[in-house]
Amino acid sequence: MSLEPETPRSCPVRVAGTGSYLPERVMTNHELEEAVDTSDEWITSRTGIRERRIAKEGEFTSHMASEAARRALDQAGVAAIDIELIIVATITPDTLTPATACYVQQQIGAFKAVAFDVSAACSGFLYAMELARHSVGAGAFRNALIIGAEKLSAFVDWNDRNTCVLFGDGAGAAVLLPSTNGGGRILSSTLGTDGAQAELLNIPGGGSACPALPGAAPARPAVLSMQGREVFKHAVNAMRQAANDAIAAAGLGIADIDLIIPHQANLRIIDAIVERLDFNRENVFINLDKYGNTSAAAVAIALDEAHREGRVKPGDRILLVAFGAGLTWASAVIEW
Ligand code: ACO
């Protein structure tokens, strides 16, 4: 007889539907040339970004998240009222509290769902996926709606050329269901955090350390601040390692991967990782030229676009890998 406490049995979990939403307003590099001392040539050659989407006034993170969620639910054939768990990954919530997931619950009519946010920057969607996978796999919830959504345009200093050219707004979502009779599953996932490097990339103002009190501007503004070159180095190393770890945890080799969907921050970061992984660049999904870095939304939007464009077919093995403020990193291998 085993003296080990009984561990709950876990069933595999699949991605049953994806959706995304991008605001209509396109902001090109040429427009930014008018605002700060930059050039289309610099932005394109240093990052690969050509344009980004900007949410309109009155359009918040929750609105974009809800629209992406509706599209994912529609594709999965699941009614909002039947959703039991909503996790929104974001660093640009509508309000510090309540969580953006609470607004989404109301906007889409998922009135029975437990709803909360995770804050893990660009890795947030994959953090949400891992939490939801275990929650659904263990039977605590029958399904989950996970969303990466950001309105970064509200947290960018539009006079700082070091950051304002990099970011954009948008949302992506996925519905997770138990994989009872085949039809794909999440094979593996890895998550990592290094809080010692928190200062490299943060939004210093607006929190309890530097509050925005009535009548006074916070001592440090609530805008993104980044040591780009340092972050770049960490991103390449951490994403390569996370990719290898998830592939190994799935019992696979790089040759078994059909498509890589990386975080969409910088084309040079993606190229460096793909080269180190010795992977065919044609099988790497890239859309950062159109949207810039949408942080927690980036991998979610890319997964949905890849799916809808037919780049993801049943049986394919897809590697998702992300990196962001925290520092955080995350990866997952999905068999579609
Ligand atoms: N236009 C023109 N020149 C610029 C611009 C700009 N928009 N931005 C910076 N420069 C200048 C700098 O001032 C610097 O000039 P100097 O040499 O005279 O000082 C020069 O260009 C080079 O600057 P670097 O910062 O070294 O440029 P780099 O090649 O590293 O590119 C970048 C900067 C694009 C930010 C890059 O470092 C990067 O992509 N870093 C990682 C970003 C990332 O992955 N973030 C993670 C996720 S984000 C999140 O979690 C929210």
C-alpha cells in the first residue's frame, strides 16, 4: 500500500477555439517620424515593426479582450454562459482593481465564471494557459477562457523614442476544453521568473510604491521604462532555453516541431532564437510588422492568425514561446 497522498488524476486539455481583435486605427512608422526623432528605416531595421494598432478613445483593454473572447467562443462552439473560468493576462488593466477579467465576464455574459487576471507581461498568456490547463485537467473547472489583452498605448511615453515605437494594442483568446476523445492536446509547458532583473523593464508609477494620488502626479510616471539592450540579451537566452525545455518535456526533438509561434517583440530576437534552435525560419509565424509588441496579447493573436490562415493543421506540433517584464519567460508545445 502506498503511503503517498493520493494525487488527483489529470486529463489532457486541448485548445478548442481561438480568436483575436485588433483596433482599426493603424499607426505607421512614418507617423511616428512626425512625433519623435526617429525614422521608418531605424524602426524597421532594428525591430522589424512597420505599423501598430491603437485603440480608440473609450476602447479599453476589457473591450478588446471581450471581442477576442467572443470570436474564440464562437469557433469553439461554447456559449459564454457555460464558461467556468476566465483568466485575463494583462499589464494594462482597465483599472488596478477589479481585475479586467471581471469586466470581461460581464461584457460577454459569462455570469457563472470565476474571473481573475495574471500579470506576467509578455509571458502572461502562456502563464494563463498553464494555470487553466491544470485547472481544467484536474476537473476543478469544466472549461476555461484565457485571454491576452493590452492597451499599451495608454502606458507609453509618446515623447520617448526608445519605447513608443515598439508597442501596440490588441487582444487574443483561446478556449480550453478537456481532450476526452483525441483531437489535440497541450503536451508540455515551462514557466520561469527572475525578479532580480525587475528594474530592466517596468512601469514604475501608479502602483503602491509610487501612487497616483488625487491632485498630484506620481513621482515616477505610469509609462513603460526599458533598458532595451539588456532585455534583448536576456530574451534570446531565456526563450531559447524555454523552447528547448518544453520540447524535451514533450518527449520531442526540434525536428518534430511544425511551427514556432514566438513572442512578437523584435525580429532580431526571433532570428537569433531560430538560428540557435537550428529551425527552418519559414516555419516561424511572424506578424510583428503589422502590430508591434502587444505584450500578453502577442502570442495569443499570433496563434489565432496562424490557425485562421491554415498554418496550423490537425496533428501539427506547435511551439509557443514568450519573454517579458519580470523578468518572465514561458513556453508550451501543443499538438493540434
Ligand atoms: N529611433 C532612432 N534611434 C533610436 C530609437 C528610435 N526609435 N530608439 C533608440 N535609438 C537610438 C538610441 O538612442 C541609441 O543611440 P546612441 O547609440 O546614440 O545612444 C541607438 O539607437 C541604439 O540604441 P539601443 O538601445 O542599443 O538599440 P538596440 O539595437 O538594442 O534596439 C530595442 C533597441 C529595439 C529596444 C531592442 O533593444 C529590443 O528589442 N530590446 C528587447 C525588447 C523586448 O524584448 N522587450 C520584452 C518584452 S516587452 C514587455 O514585457 C512589456
